[in-house]
Amino acid sequence: MQQYKVTGMSCAACQARVEKAVSKVPGVTECSVSLLTNSMGVEGDAAPKEIINAVKKAGYGAKLKKTPKAGEEAGEGDDDLLKDTETPVLRKRLILSVIFLLLLMYLTMGHSMLGLPLPGSLDGNHIALSVIQMLLSAIVMFINRKFFINGFGSLFRGGPNMDTLVALGSGVSFGWSAFVFIKICTMTAQGAADMTVHELYHDQLYFESAAMIPALITVGKLLEAVSKGRTTDALKSLMKLRPSTAVILKDGEEVTVKIDEVKAGDLFVVRPGGSIPADGIVVEGEGAVNEAALTGESIPVDKSAGDTVSAATINETGFLKCRATRVGEDTTLSGIIRLVSEAAATKAPIARIADKVSGIFVPSVIGIAALVTGGWLLSGSDIAFALERGICVLVISCPCALGLATPVAIMVGNGVGAKHGILFKTGAALETIGRARIIALDKTGTLTVGEPSVTDILALSTEEELLETAFSLEKKSDHPISKAILRECEKREVAEKEAVSFENISGKGLYGLLDGKAAHAGNEAYIREYAGIGESIKNSAEGFASMGKTPVFFEKDGKLLGMIAVADVLREDSAEAVREIRKLGLKVVMLSGDNERTARAIGEQAGVDEVIAGVLPDGKEEVIRNLRKEGGTIMVGDGINDAPALMRADAGVAIGAGTDVAIDSADVVLIRSRLSDVASAISLSRAVIRNIHENLFWAFFYNVICIPLAAGLFTLRMNPMIGAAAMSLSSFTVCMNALRLNLVKLPFGNRDPEDPRTK
């Protein structure tokens, strides 16, 4: 997806117009514009120049986003979408507007209504007072000229927007007031009675409204800009984590270089308190690394030779020498930033409702304002009253709130997810996962650890002799079961003996001489050739097998030493995660390529609703296709063989420690590799959908109630200035409501179900 920065948009109508213009460009397959970040994501093979020209013809500006380089903070790149250039400009405009507006209000309200003093030459001089009001009003309108340039420009191009409503409301107020001023001058020149001129001055001059409307809208725009800035705080914080320098080894000497000079394969060192500059592998040293920036976990992770480290994490203790494997835009951090950025520029399906309404909203409001004005004139009202009603309709209508209802919630939701190690690639994924009714879980690596571990040790002689024999034989094998037994023996610090004349008998087991005595390890049939196996241990082996465990028998010098059971065990958080997912109302299905007995044993331990065993990769995809007929389906997996199923599901979720293929195929990535985060992702999605519904309700409800009030249908005479203030507050309210998502409580939060210290 190509990312662009779009300038000149002020409301959802602008957003819809840009989308429509770009979608018509040949080669564009999908276009999504975000009013929140002023960004645009375009899919297809259309040339950037053609896309930019289409945006310009629609009356806006566009340029390709420059991806910030490693080491650049948010805003350092001149194309950075998140740099807040809007707030300083709006703040300056507002300060200047308020200065001249206060002077204007002193004349119109302070003197006329409260009797505040004026210089003697102005007191009662209606022509002079009108001229000063006109000049002050014109100054405020000039300060806020962007509304008029954009508004009338969009109107003439056939795509009126929010600025058009403001420009028309303020412009009509000023134009009518100028007409009344000319009338006052004419009547004064003809010697009209002071009372008649006084009534015209007080009742039909709207210079203060002409100035107040753009000033109050600017207040709303400033509040909106500040709120929008807060919704992107999570992404800005991620960008600020990028280290700016690195200490690399050149010819054995430490050299400090800029971060973009680090290349894959370079050796870099990190001392206590230092930030790790690139993804890499520890080649020397030990340390405790704080990975909270990426995983949200506050407990440091111990690192030693062979362990991986990620850019932007902090080495809290110890000295680490690492070899860079991924640098710059290829690092885990950059990937997270890219995913969150792209998600912000995409739309959730629910956003289409607001888009369709916004596209016809502004023209409809202009039509309603004209009808209201004409209706009051036909009913016998004077032109000043009719114009006031029409102006109120123009300025109180608020497509901004409609346009912001979805994107602000999506952006805040993405930020909350990123803090908890949950990455939604698109806005659609954020919405879809919360609507699902079925979840399919891959067994190996998702529900289970993904590698065999020793679960049971059954010794017939002594445990010491059994483990010594096992350690000595298995050490010379590279079978996954052997590695599991080796890890257990190393953990127990078992003594090793040298196995001579070692043989690996394929499909059966191992043979070696220990202290001159023959020793064997393997399955039941193989060991029976060298030692007797009693009913008791045979029954135990069958019991282990029924639980999905693999029993390995050991014999030495014709004597059965015992048995060690090995299995790919359930993750510690899996059962609790499945319980939480079921509490959310989802049906949990486990998919596995294992045999029925092993799969069902794991399924029972996990507490799933249904087990589907013996499925190949294409079989998983077919299962997902069938499950989707029952309702929205989530697929959770971690391997290459899960990719087809992840793509087929309504929402694919990849465990972060899985393969790149699985991560690329998924819609949601869990970077902490915890199944419990699936429950958190579903809960967060539902909270975001609920928040979007609230935002859309209030945006629609506001307009349904306020437009009739502004039109005067309930015998209420609303001043245009009140309408402008109400319009500004509506967008601010939508933004603040979305920020409440930061308070949402997820099922597991930052608690690690596998760590007793966080329970």
C-alpha cells in the first residue's frame, strides 16, 4: 500500500471527495483516506504522479509519504504524517481573532447592551460605529481566510464541504450587514429619523456574527487538533523509541555511528542503560533486557549467547555483544510502526456508513438552509430574521463529527492494542475480530509450546541411573525427543558417561556401550528385544500415550531401567485463555495434524469445544471455509502450514514468534506470542465497535436535533454564534469519547498468565 499525505481536508465531505477522485484513476484498486491523520492509502499499480494530480484536481494537495529513517523521531521527516503542524497555526489564528473580536464585541455588546463607555465622537455615531465594526469583522475574516478560500473553492468545483458552510454562514452575515450599512448611510443622508436608523443598527447588523462564526469554528478546530494529536500519541511514542546512534566494533575498536550506518552483520555492543540499535543475536555476554517497548511486559528478560534482541529495547544490566540481523526499516519496531500507521490509514467497514452520509450531507444542508430562508420569507417574516435562520442552519451542521466518529476510535484502539502487544494491520481487522463467533486454534505452537518437553519420569531402579543412561545415549542423537530429554537432564545437572559404539536405529531407537555394557533407548517393541517389560509399566505407557505423550523406554545390560514420557505440552496460559474466549461467547475449535488420540488429549486439557485432527495445510483451509458458513471465523496459527487458513478466515491472527509467512498472512499479530492476547484482542475490538456506535449516534443525533432548532421550527430563535459554538463542541466531544478507550480493561491487561509474579 502506498501512503500519501493529503492537505486541505477539513471534514468528511473532503475525505469522500478525495476518495472518489483517486478511485477513478486507472490502476487504483482501493483507496482509503483518513481525516484523522490526513493520510491516504492507495492499492494498485497507478503511478504516484497520476494519483497526486487526481487529488489536486479535486481541490486538495497530496504527496508521497516519506518513511522516517531509523533514528528519526516523529516529525523529523518533512513528510511525516504525524507531525502536528495544525495546532500551532490554529493557536496563532485564534489568538489574533480573539484580540479583534473582543474589540468588536465591546462595540456591539459592551456599549449597546451594557452601556460601557465610548469616545464622545463615537457615541451615537451609527455610521462611524458601523464602519469600525465592518473593519474589525473583515480583519477577523481575513485572519481565518482559509475557511473562505477552501469553502468557496470547493463550492465552485461542485464539492462543497464543511468550510463551505462556514464561509457561506459568515459571508452571508457580512454581506447582509454591508447592505444594511449602505441603507443606514442612505437614510442618514436623506435625514431619516434617528430612531429608524437606531433600529436598523441594533436589529439588522450582523458584523459580530460574521466574525464570531469563523472564530468559534477555529476554537473547535483547535480543540479537535489537540484531541486528534492525543489519539496518535501511541504511534508517536513508538517512533521516539528509535535509537539515534549505535556503538559498533570496527577492527576490534568501539566506534559510535549514526543508526542508519549500522548494517546487517555488524557487531555492536550495548552497556547497561543502553538502547539496542538493531535486531540481532547475542554472541557474547549476559544481560537483562527490558522489552516493555515492544511487548508491554515490565519484567526484564535475561539474555545470553544465542538469544535474540530487538531494536529499541533497553539493556538494564550486563554487557552484550550482538550481531545485527535486521536493521533500519526491517527491524521489529519498524514493522510495528508500519503496521499501526497503515491500520490508521485504512477503513473499518462501519466507516462506510458515515462516508455515504457525509458525501451528500453538505449539499443537503445548503439546500435546507435555502429552503428555511425562503420558507420564513414566504411566511411573512422580515428578511433579517429569515437570513438569521438560514445562517444558523449552515453553521450548526456538523459533518466533521461524522467524519471523525470512526477514525479516532480506530486510531485510539490501535494505540491501546500496540501497548498490549496486539497489532491490527487494518481498521477492518480491528472491527472484524470483534464480530466473530467461531475461533479455530492451531495446536502446535499456538495451544502448545511447539517443542517436546519431558513430562514424566518413571524409574524402576534408581532415577539417577535412568537419567545417566538417557543423557549418555540421547546426547548423540539430534531427534527432537532426544533434545527434550537432554534439556531435562541438563536442568537436573545429570552426570554424563561416554557412549561408545553408538548407533541410531531408524524408527526404533538408540544403542551404545556404557562402561562396557550394552544400553538401549527406544519404543516398546524395540526394547522388548533386550529386556522384559512388565504389565504395570506397560499400562503406564498406554496411559501416557492416551494423554498424547510419547513414552521412551531405557534398558541397560538386559535390565529395564524405566521410562521417560515426552510431549509437546500445553502452554501455561492456554487453558485460561480458552476459558476467557468461551466466556466472550465464541465457539473454540482446535485444528491439528496429529492423530485423533493425541489431539483429543490436548483438546481436553485446553477445554476447547471441538477437535478436528489429522488435517493437512490445505485441509485446515477447507475446515475454515466450512466454519465460516456457521458465522464469522478467526484462525489463530504460527506456522507456514497455517498461512492458507489464516488467509481464508474472516480474521487471521498470527502468534508473533511464528514464521514470517504466517505473520504476513494474518490480519492481527500478537507480538508477545501469548494465546491469552487473543481474548484481549476480541475484547478491545468490541470496545472500539461500541465506541464507534456511540460516536455515530451522537453525530447523527446532534444534527437531527440541532438543524430543526436552528431553523426555528420549535419557536426557538437561535443566534448564529451559539450555533457555531455548538458545532465546534460536537467534534471535540467525539474525539474525547474515543479517548475513553484508553481506559478499557482487557481480560489479561499487562498480566502475564505464565508469570506467577503478575497473577
